[in-house]
Amino acid sequence: MIKAIRGTRDLLPPETALWNFVESAVRDVFRVYNFHEIRTPIFEDTQLFARSVGEETDIVSKEMYTWEDGVRAADYAVYKKWMKMKMPDARVFDLIDPEIAQPQSPAPSARMKIDGKQNVILFRYRFTFQDFLLLKLMEEQSRDETGGKFQLRLVTTEAVPENFKIVLEEREVIIETVTVENRPQSLTLRPENTAGVVRAYIEHQLWERGLNKLYYIGPQFRRERPQKGRYRQFYQIGAEIIGPATAGSESPARDAELLELLATLLDRLCITDWALQLNSIGCPNDRAKYNEALREALAPVVGQMDADCQRRAVTNPLRVFDCKVPEDQPIIEKLPRISQFLDEPCRKHFEQVQEILKSVGVEFQLNDRLVRGLDYYTRTAFEFTHGALGAQNAILGGGRYDGLSESLGGPSAPGIGFAIGEDRLVMALKESAETVQRKPDVYIAPLGPGMNREAARLARELRRDDVITELGDESFRLKKSLETASKIGARFALIVGENEVKSGAFALKNLGSGEQVSVPHAELVQKIKSSR
Ligand code: HAM
């Protein structure tokens, strides 16, 4: 028997009702704080995570799902380069999906015939006065393990309709055979979503809108040891505020706004037993000095520590604070703290965050051991823990990442964000799935041959009027129908037999009280809804 992979799980009804309840409450909160949804792909270039989350972190060094991709996305870089060489002034204004451009692709809109030969359209280019298409001749391509030879052809067209269903009056400009190297791409299932959001910010030049307040809800993947509250596919609800400093993205007001949003959100879900742990892990300058001090303090004692902590002490001393080994704790307790190393602007920023939090009544605990497990953080870092969750008690985490955009090749774009572990959030809810899942209002019991048709008609009417309706089958005896209706928790059973259809009034049985009344067709919706 094939089972779900270890560390993944099926979310089944009625529990899914709880997930929907959480997500809809969260969307409501995001809406009033003026956040908008972003959906990025669940896999990205491996380099994105290596450069943002950091090579030395647990996530990148041992928890990512990474593979070499067979689709040669790299081909496109070669085609583009060729085009740039031939026509330096051309501007790409459309890239055809690499999948569509595969020879076996069924998508006819990306193909065209020239001289009776099939061509695949790779790019559309625009000059000031004319459009061009870059084509690949399908019949003449050859490919082996190391690469392939393709004939590329550039054609011009007067007007290319948007949907690529083209009748071309073309003129070939250049035909040339090029060699494309086979360079498979390393791809990774996203272990978190901040990197993807910042990538999208850069790719789509989102700074042109000023301050961006974006949120996401979706699966993330980490190859961790599964246990309660820790999965290999888990879900995050996250938000990021990112933009140029001139749009206010660097202000401590943003940090406080985000933390206040989180307190509101947890309140809204009636989750009370949480604690906000707050720290500032400094600006890059402070961090360099701090790392130096940590290395110095660790040097005489590192030999006594657990092997994993020793490795951290060398590669990324800040990570030592994440060591969980009990015997190492006395050593860690004595290490210098980042709070002693914050420079003046950084300290001020952190103080202002705290002042605003106090003024809006969000309680927090300063925790200068809190360092977070991702490398992109600067200044404010935080986690919310929850009492009822056991060992995996971090319900959410986040912080500032002021240099992340630059490190991914983008412009300066200070940012701050968080991600809630949705699996853990659902575990912390007091609400039960039964209370949030709505039960069917009515079960329609067709009685006898030909009644499925009548029942279907009635069901359609009721459902259009927002009555939750379940349909039986004309082959069921009345007893079986009533039993089924009770089993699924329907409030009413509606009996549809020949007599009822003829008279235009239906027997409606209240399954709680057992009372049965005859209700005229026109009054059914009102009668069923009135007793909700
Ligand atoms: P993170 O602390 O790695 O931060 O993850 C955030 C939350 O995701 C954790 O507090 C936890 O609730 C949940 N989580 C993490 N791993 C697992 C797992 N294996 N199973 C279940 N839940 C898990 C980030 O991911 C950052 N991107 C947050 C952020 C956004 N920082 C700035 N913007």
C-alpha cells in the first residue's frame, strides 16, 4: 500500500474546516492592515535560498529538498545572449514558457509553420518600430547528454496578436545554427517564503509602488526529524513589509505595526497563552564586532561543547545560541550578548519599537539569546511562543532583513516580516473542528422511480439560496434515507415522492424533534433557514 511520505500528512475534514476558519480570519486581519496577497512558486533556484537563508544554516545545509532539473531552462539564457549579440537594441517583451517551447509540447499557439517546417517561438522582441520573433526550427534540432544544436531564426512581423495565434507576413532576418550547452539547473522546494517574496520584489520592480505590504499562505518544505508540531511539509502564514527606505520601510513604526498585527490576529483567534520574545541582533557592523567577541569567548571553551555546537562556533558563532544540548547551556549562558554591542542608531531603533509596543499595549519579553535560524536578519528579531505546544513551542518567528534585497542583486529595500506555523496555530486553537464546520441544513430523500430528477431540481433551488443540501437516491428506502440524514448531522429530511410532487408541498422532517410538517414548495427555503 502506498502511504503519505513521512513528515507529510493529509488534512481531512472536519479538520480542514478549522484551517479554513483560521485562514479566513487571517485574511480579514490582513485586509484591515492593507496587506495584499502574493503567491510565489513552491520551487525556486537553489541559489536563492543559499544566498538569503545562508549556506551555514541548518535549513540550507541539511534540510532542503533539492534536485537537478531536467528541463533546460539554461537554454533560454543562451538564446537570449544570441539575440543580444545579433540585435543589441532589441528589448524582450515576452518570453514563451520553456515548457511550451519543448518539441513535444502540444500548445499550437507557440508554433508556426514557415516553408512547411514547424518552428517554435521562443521570444518576442520589440524594437522602436517593429516586432520580431525568435524561433527555433523543430525539425533540425539535435540533442544529446551534453547539449544540442539548434537552428535559430529571427523573423519580423508587422503585428503579432497577444495570443500568438499568428498569421505571419514574415521575413527572415537571420538564420544560424547555435550550440547550447547542457547545464541542468539546481532547484529546491521552498523551505520558507521570504526569499521568494524578495526575489519577486526585485524581478517585478515592486519598489515602483513604494511600500509593499504582502502576505502569503502556503506549504513550505524542510527535511527535519518529524515530531508533533514539526513536519516536512508544513504551512506558513506570512507577511512582509518591504520597500525603499524613503517609503518608510526602515521605520521602527513598521516593526511595531507588524507585532501589533500579530497580537490582534492571535486575539481574534482567541489564542491567549502566548509570549512575544523580542531582541535586536544588530546592524551588520555591530554583528562583525559581536562575532569577533563571541569567537574570542568561545575559543577556550569550545572543546568542551557538543560536536554540532563546535561546528557552529567555527562557521557561524551566532548559531551557538540555538544549541539545545543541556550540558552546553552553562557555557552559552556566560557568552557576551548582542545587546552590549548595538551601535547608537541600532539601539535607538530598537528602543522606539519597544516604546510603540508599550503605547499600544502589546506585551513583550526582551530575550537577548534569541538569534533566529536564518542568516538574513538584522536588528529586530522576534518569536511568539505558546504554552500548550510542548517542545515545538514557537508558533511564529520573524524579523528585519534590511540588506536582503541587495544581497540578491536588488536595490536597497529594508524589510521586515514574519511567518506563522499554521500547523501549530491550528493546534493552539481552542475551537474544535465540529464547532466551526457547518452541518447540512437538509437531506433530500427521493422516494421511488423518477424522483431523482425532481430531487435534483429541488436541490439546485435550495443550494442557490445558500441552503446546505445533501442528496440521497431514489433507490433508498425511507428508513435508510432517514438514517443517512441523521448520520451526516442534517437538521431536516425533505421527502420527495410522487404525491409531494403532484401536490406541490413536501414533507419536511425535523431530525432533532422528530416533528414532520408539509411545507409548500415556495416556503421551503424560508422554513429551513428560519430554524438555523
Ligand atoms: P522560521 O522561524 O524558520 O522563519 O519559521 C516560522 C515558523 O514556521 C516557526 O515559528 C514555526 O511555527 C513554523 N515552522 C518552521 N518549521 C516547521 C516545521 N518543520 N513544521 C511545522 N512548523 C514549522 C521563517 O520561515 C521566516 N521566513 C519568517 C520571516 C518572514 N522572517 C521575515 N519574514
